[in-house]
Amino acid sequence: MPEEDRKPGPWSIAKSITSGEPETTNIPEPEKPETIAELTEKDKKDMDPWVPDVMKPLLSVRRELAALPDLQKKLANQETEYSDFTSKAGYALSLGLKEKEIFFFGGMQWLAVAIAYLLWTQMLFWIPPDVWEALSNQDGAGPIDYALIVWAFVCVGVAAFPIGIFSGCMGVTHFLHKQGRASTVAMCLKLSLPNAWPLWAFHWTDGWITVRQIMSRLPRDNDRRSPAQKLYEEALYYAWKVGIAGVLPSMVLGKGMIESGKESIAFVRQHTKEIVKLRAAYSGYCWILGILAYGAGIPLMMYLDDGTGMGNNIAMFYFYMAVPICFAVGLIMFFLRPIYLLSLCNLYSDYLKANNKTVELPDNPPRAISALVVFAILCIAVLVVFYFREAIGLAEILSTV
């Protein structure tokens, strides 16, 4: 992995929290592109995250969507219209009061994120303190970097399955309500589980892109990205979030991943302004919570700094950071995310009606045994790595720089 492509590791992020800015050197650097137009096609391609081939079609539309005038205008203005989000919150909250299982679905998603985060922190405890100190001065990526990346990717996958299923359940609740049908936890699961494969693949991809973008925004040592690269990363990320607005409701209605992606583009093109405003407000609220969680790390870092070096405290730092992170995620999953998803589903219903398309929720959907089996196998594999890390040689890899 080239140095310029290397995402900030846990050691550099933790150190940068107390300083608030990355370390700098006196070595002059070559001129870097200032605008997105100066980036080459190779530069743009290199900024795409790695995902399995089955998920790559979901990434193909980001560049096209990044060029939409309404999206470009929103990125340029950097203004967030919270009133649009709060005005749409009424429908979601009223539905939540009628169908209280929505808050249950939000709670289960929060639990999935909390477990995945704590699971990720466990590998940090497996790395000896002296290795952490050596890593802070290492140039380029090594075996430990790759092990941490793979572990993070797997943790995102573990969380993505329940998040996908319960997000689908929220969408099912909306469409059942529109049809005047009873909505229960059992009924929502019955209608959501048959779409487990596309829901899982979609939320795994989305989760990985989100995690990468969060990490890229944090201060890091020797950040070699140009201003143009940072702008393009933000444009692609925002285009991705806007572009997938119709994927979840489309999947809830039984469409596959590729078909849902195409349907989402058509949906976004017809309702670009509404979706961009809704996404901007949702992202703005998440930003506020993220900054508060990040700020909580400063006194925590000072408390843990006992003068013996970061290597002795890095794992404990991330472990204790679970408190502010899980608190922020809880507010998002219980309140902000249901409002956002249900508002999108409501807007998607208007889109279907305007285009004379019918809403079809199956009465007797097929079972999704295969996805459940694969998810169970993945969980078992994680447990094997957790309990037998020494036998499989992982402990040795994590002890060698």
C-alpha cells in the first residue's frame, strides 16, 4: 500500500487527538493539485475503496452522481437546511408511536454497531506496547496494518447483517402502514429476511465506505493528500450517500442489488433537491454528534497519558472511547436514522405513485436460510480467530513489526 494511500492507523489518530492537528515536517513537498479538475483518472480510481467484486457495481455510479448540479451546489455552499429534516420528522415520529417496533429495530442496529466496535478493539489489545511504539515511526504499510484492515472489514461485515435486516424491517413497516396492514416484529422480519443477501451486501459496502471516510477525516501524521484529493473524496462520499437513497426501499420491495441501484438513480434524478436536502441535514446532525464524541477523546487521552508512551495505552483509549461513541451512535440509531430512512421510504412511495408503479410486498416470501448460514459461519470464524489467535499464527504476526 503506497504511503499516500495509507489511511490513518489507530496510533496516529490517538496521538493527533490531543494536538488537534497532524505533525508536520520541514521537508518541502511537490506541488499538489488544488482542484478536482486537476486530478487524473488514475488518481480518482485509486481513491475507490476495496470491496469484493460482487459489491463493485454499487460503486460505479458515484462519479456520475457527483456531477449532478444540485449536489455540486450543495457541496459548494456547505449549507445545511435542518428545517427540511425536522419537517419530515413528523411522519417518522408519528409512525414510530403507532408502530413501536421501529424503536426496537433501531435498538438492535445500535447493539450491532456497539458489538462490532468492541470486537474491533480486541485486536488492539493483542498488539504489544513496544510494537505500537515502533509502528508510530514506521513508513508504509506492514503485516499489522493489513491485519487491522482485514479485521475491521470483517467487523463491519458482522454488523452489516443485522443492520441490513433491521433497516429493511423499518422500510417494511412503512409499506405495511401504507397498505393498511398490521405491522409486527415477526411480520417485518418475515418480509425482510428473504432479501438478506442484497441487504447484507449493500450495508457491508455502505458501512465500509462510511468507516473509511470517517477515518480519512481525522487528523493524521504526514497527511500527503492534496486539497483536490480531499475534495474529491468528500464529493464521492456525498454522491454515494445521495445515490443510494432509493436502494433500501427498492430492496424491501424485492428487487436485487443491481436492479435496486438502477432504480435508485432514477429516483434520485426525479427528487434530487429533496434527497440532497434531507441527506445534508441528516449528515449535519451526525457531524455534530461525531464532533462531540471526538471531543470526549481529548480529556480521555490526557487522563491515560502516564508518560510511558502511547503504546501502553492505545488499546485502553479505544476501549474507553466506546462510551462516547456508543452514546452518539445510540442517538443516531434510535432517532436520526429512523427519521431519515422512513422519510426516504415516504418519498419513494411518492415516486412510485407518480410513475404509476405498484408496491408489492409478498404474502408468502421465500426463506433466507443460506444468508443466515453464511452469517453464522462468519461469526464462528471470528470466534475461532478470537480464541485461537496464537495457534493460527496471528499473535506472532501482531508481535512483529
